[in-house]
Amino acid sequence: MLTAEQRAEFDLTGIVKLEGAFSAADASAMRAVVWKELAVRHGIHEDDPSTWTPHYVSGMKTTKRHPAFQAILGPPLRAALDDLLGPGRWQEPKHQGQVLVTLPNADSWRVPHHMWHTDVGYDTPPGQLIGVKHWAFVDAVEPGGGGTVQLAGSHRLLERYVSQLPADKREYKHVRDSFLRSHPWLRGLSKPDDDPDRNRRLMDVDTDIDGLPARVVELTGRPGDVYLTHLWVMHAAAPNASARPRMMRSRPFYPLDAGPAPE
């Protein structure tokens, strides 16, 4: 169950963190599964960093459906989903979602400018929670360690922006791109720059965007932690400037009346 403070944080930012949603022992078992498939499928071995080539890791089909990950959707996460979507009113998943592995691939860390997006379209009636997404930590992710970056408050900004558009102007790519051009701060977020102050400027304080706050948040945590985010919170892949791979699982949850959930 979410506390009043957690619910207020979700309503304001579209993001809430559940610390220790599953056990460290469960996370350790999950890591073993991931490392096994990394070795078999990609030749990436935990005890040999020379094999950690900085390429995009995909195709983790065995890990995706392994029963070790069922512990993610334990009582703490279920209670939070009940709070947000309603008890018995969200769809049970067939697995715990995308396997996210980012190998060390950068010498320094900067807020990324490219590929800011949401995972759903913008044809939902204003004020309706279309769903939420979990981001589950299989291993520790420190600052700069490849944790997905989120645009806190963007669910409210997008709701306001979309509500001003006619129905025939709500096509996904048009809304995404025009929204990111709609304010100087958003344009700065989504364009490359050489500003040495970029991280502080975008992350350290809330920026007022015509009366609503916005700030970039980096997902960091310990094994067993889980974030929940509103499906209209924009996010982007981040570089991994740490010495360890980033390992997470990511899964959307939809209300029962939203139709069949995508695989």
C-alpha cells in the first residue's frame, strides 16, 4: 500500500519508488539467470570483463520468462498497483517484462538528449490513468550507472498539451515531437549541447513550465527496489559510466478495461 506521501509524489511527478519490494536473495537468483543467458547467448561472462563489449543487449528470451522473476510481483508491488489501478482491476502479466541490460559504455555521464518518449499513445481521455510501468532492480544501479532517466512531471505536462489539440492531431510521433519543441526547457532537454552545467540545469531543481514543475530523474537503487511510473512519463535510455552492468526489468500494467495487454 502506498503512503499518503508516496501517492502525492506519484500524482505530482508520475514516479514513486518502492524500496525493498522483493528480497536481496530473490534479486541474486535473478542475476544468476541473467548472467547465464548473457554467457550462452552473447558470450558475456560475469567473471571476465573483457567480454563486456558495450553493445546493446537484446534477445534475452530465456530470461524473460524464467520463474525466478515472479518474485518481482510480490505483495508490495501488488498492493501499490491496487492503490493506483484498483484492487482486481489490473491485468495479470504473463512475464515481468523487458530485460534491461546496459554494459559499461561511457567514460562520463550526461543527461541524454535523444529518444525521449512514452510507451503509449496520446488518445486517452484527460485525467484517466491508462496504466503504470514498473522498473525493477535486479542489481544495484548507482548514479551514472545506466539507470533509465525519467522526465518527472511530464504526465501532467502532456495531459495539458494534448487536451489543447484536436483529435486528428494526436498521432503519436506528432505529439511527441511537437511537445518537445513546445517550451525552451524541453527544447534544451532534447537537443545536444556542450554545456558543462547540463546535468545540474536539468536535474537539480524543478523547472516551472507554465505553472507545472519538471525535472529529470535518474532511476537508481538497490537490488529489490522497484519504481512505478505513469505511462505518460517520458523517459530515455542513459549511458552507463560505471564499472558494472545495469540490470533491470521493465513492465507496463494496464487496467482490465484497456483491452488485451501487449506482450
